[in-house]
Amino acid sequence: MSEKSFRTTSREETIALGERLGRVLAAGDVLVLTGDLGAGKTQLTKGIAAGMGVTDDVTSPTFTIEMVYEGAGMPLYHFDLYRLDSPEQLEDTGIFDVLGADGVCSIEWGEQFAEEIGDARVDVFVTRLDDEAAPGEEPPREVRLVAHDPRGEELLASL
């Protein structure tokens, strides 16, 4: 299990990091994004989408649970599992139909379902560094990626 950390100091930098990641993703890749509300998970996903050639506006699918965006070469399946509280609820989301399939899965709030999602994933921890910002200033972020399988190791090495 290896990991790699990045630091971003603005919304634009977080999106740019996502773009870098989006350009190296392949069909079947699974990212589980973890972080508090407002940490930057959706901003990172906006960048991932842009890196994959998605032209649609990417928003957090908090109420729809899943959004599908067509990229240049493959779809991006964007899930938000915030409102789910048991593994049994996953079946109704359609997540098992697309995990490891023809596109990339970006799953916000998926950490509680890591066992069901499996080890073929990269965990992405987005943390606001509030204590490093002056009052009223946007804090920097730490984005830490943790690979759980050989494909994840390959992804981290390419960043």
C-alpha cells in the first residue's frame, strides 16, 4: 500500500490536480473521496472530469446519488453516498453495475463502504488545513492518495 500527498492553495489548484489525475485514469479505475463537507471533493471531481474530457458542469449528486458524465473516451460515474447508512442500500444505487466496468468511478463519502467496494480502488483524502489560513481566508488543502492494488500503485507513480 503506497501513498502520495499533494498540497493545493486554491480552488483552481484543487481542480488542476484533479485534471492531472483525470488524464491518467483508465476504464475500471475507482476513486473513493473522503473529506469533511466543503473539503473540496467535488472540486477535485470537477478537475477529474475535465481531465477526462467531460464538458458538462459537474455538481455533487447528493440527492440523485449518481451522475454519469460522458468523457472523451469513457464515462465518469460520480457517486455521492452521503445519505446512505447501510451496505444494503448500495444495491439500489447502481454502483455494482459500474465498479470496474467501462469508465471511472468517483465515489464521494464511500469510505464507510470500503469493504463492499473492494481493494481495486484508490482512497483520496481531502483535508482543509484551516489552522494554516488567516481568518476569512480560503485554507490550503492536503490531497492524499492511498493505493490498495497494483493499478492504484501505477496511478500514483504516474502523478
